[in-house]
Amino acid sequence: MDSERFIEIRDFEAMKVAGEKTTNVDLSVVIPTFNESYGISRILRALHSSLEELQINFEIILVDDDSPDSTWKIAADLIEEIPELTVIRRLASKGLATAVICGWHYSNGRLLGVMDGDGQHPVEVIKDLFNTFSEDRNEVAIASRYLPHGGIKKWSLSRRLLSRGAQTLGQLLLPGAIGTINDPMSGFFIVKRSIITETELDPVGYKILLEILARSQTNKIQEVPYVFLERSSGKSKVALSHYISYLRHLLRLRIQPLRSRALVRYLLVTAGALTLDAVIFFWLFDVNNWNLTRSAALAGEGGILFTILLHDLWTFAGRPVRTLTDRIRRLVGVHIALGALMFLRLLAINAFVNWFSLDPLLAFLLTLTVVMPGGHLLGSRFSWRNIRV
Ligand SMILES: Nc1nc2c(ncn2[C@@H]2O[C@H](COP(=O)(O)OP(=O)(O)OP(=O)(O)O)[C@@H](O)[C@H]2O)c(=O)[nH]1
Ligand SMILES: [Mg+2]
């Protein structure tokens, strides 16, 4: 094959995406593939039609890791039919995330997208993703399964639980970067080239979006809903090793220096909420001789309202929180998440005091330091999600 748009690469070490090019390509969409020969022609044609409807300058770059089923060859045979298509065959490297970086590195677009090559990402959603950038402030657009009108067509209960568990763990470990994103594990998104060219990317395994959000520290993010479809053919490459890579990836991102301003603010707000909780309790119970349960309940509520207000005005000030409905949803969300915990806390305080004759202040402080920090972090994780466009 001698087309300039068929590239064979032996080594791809660079983990940086090349900077802005002088071309006028608006959007480059990378499709990473491994053994997707069966459906790839249909997907490339459908994506091409969808992108044409946008009436922009675009390119599609398929990056295949030398699939034994010759996916790269089938795609390369479409180069004449689809003038915007480039095919990269990586001969020595493997891995989804690095394949995506490789494709972006060779691309020309001002915006960089990624989409699976197995038919699970509905191609027309690429238009919704692109259109979020009509708002100048936007830097990342994520197709999200966990928004109203989004979903997953066919996944076993165990796969759903694993996926949600992995997501929650990520949000607890990296609250500043992904705590407010509904679907930070999404493999379908567009990002502004300029926010990643300055960043050294070094992902392990599958989760390239996680890497971008954690390293770029952007908070200019929009999510659009989509339904994750059934695989049209071929086999899933998800295996136990991917979950292990994911854990390694999370830990690597976590132990890097705490550069995230959002994370520091997040922790400061949580500490402030706990302090306020303690002050209110002391004032009601000790100074004004209120009843134990009522004092603890009101103190907890004070902490919750403090968290909501400060996260809105300070921690996540850049996020699109536009309507009153969003704020009400947030208020209810935090209360639902923390409600059960608050109830348990009141039970525990009463049990400590009535059954174990513990000093009420000590009982209060015990529940405050043991139960509430996790509660606040969880409550925030459920409630500062991005607002859908
Ligand atoms: N280049 C490259 N592509 C890969 C690799 N692993 C997976 N892919 C592609 O990445 C996309 C997503 O992989 P899947 O195995 O479908 O993962 P998934 O969609 O999260 O999981 P399923 O729901 O089980 O399909 C598909 O287009 C794969 O062909 C890899 O090592 N290299
Ligand atoms: Mg898939």
C-alpha cells in the first residue's frame, strides 16, 4: 500500500500529542481497533456520513495494532472511497490508550475525538459532541451513559456492577479531577487539542479520558447522553488485566503531586463543614442546653448546607450550574446521599450515650470524625455532576 494516508509505525514512544498544526482541520476522530474486521467498513462509512452533515473540515484516523484479522487492511482499502480517512498500523505497540494518543499525535485537528470501532458508540452522537464546542468556554465533551436519555443496551449485572464500582472508586480517589463527571470512564469524547499538547500523557491500559481529565485539570466540561449499544460483532477485549491496569492507573494519578486546586478546595470545604458541624453542636447542646438528637441533627444539616454553598461558589465555580432546577437537584441529591448516614449517626450518638454512658460531646466527636468525612465526600460525589447540555 503506497498511499500517504496509510502509515506503518514500528515504535511509538512519544507520549505527547504534537502541537497545533497550521492546517484548517476542525475535528480529527481517532478509532482504535483490534480485531474489528467484521463491522469496521460500515462504521467508517456511517461516521463519515455523520461528520459530513456537520459541514466542517474533518479527518478520521483509524489506529490498528496489527490485528491478526487484518482490520487495518480492510480500513486501508476504504482510503480511496473516504478521502478524509488515514489508517495507522502499529506493528510493535499494543494498548488502547496509547493507540489513541498515537492517532492524535499524527492528526491535524483543532479538536480531537475518539470513538470505538465495534459499533457500540452510536456515530450520530459525534455531532452532539462537536456542537458543544459552539460554546467557546468548552474544552472537553463527553458522551455519557449515565445521564437522563443515556444508558447501556446489554450488559450483565456483574459487568454493570464492576463498571460502577470502578467508577465510584475513581471518583473517591480523584474527586478533584472526575468527582463531578457522570461518566469519566467513557471512551467516546472530544477534547480541545490545546489542553493536551502541554501535558505529558502516560496512561496505563484503557482509560484515556481519565488520564486527560486528571492531568489537564480542566473543568470546562460538557456531557451529552448516549446509549451504549450492543457490540455489532467481534469480541470484547475487556479482561481482568484491564481492571488491574485501571487500579494501577488510578494509583499513579493519585500519588502524583497534589496539583489539583479543585482537590485542595474539596478537602478544605469538607474540613470546614466538619468544623462548622462541631461548632453548631457545641453551641446548641452545651451552651443552649438543647436536646442531644436535635442538636446533632441541626449541626449535621449546617455542615451539609455549608458544603453545598461552598462547592457551588468556590470549589466547582467554573462548572456550568445554570438553573434553579440544577441547584434543587443538587440539594436533594446531597440530602439523599447523606440522609441515611445522618440517621445512623444519630442512632450511634444515642447508643453511645444511653448504653455505654459515653460523654455526649465525646460521642458526637466520635461520629463526626469517623462517619462524616466519608459521608461528605460521598455526598459531594453524587451531587456535583456536570449539567447536561
Ligand atoms: N489499537 C487498539 N485498539 C484496541 C485495543 N484494545 C481494544 N481496542 C479497541 O478499542 C475499542 C474498545 O474496546 P472494547 O474491547 O470494545 O471495550 P469496551 O467497549 O469497553 O467493552 P465491551 O463492551 O466489552 O465491548 C474497540 O474499538 C477495540 O477494538 C488495543 O490494544 N489496541
Ligand atoms: Mg466495545
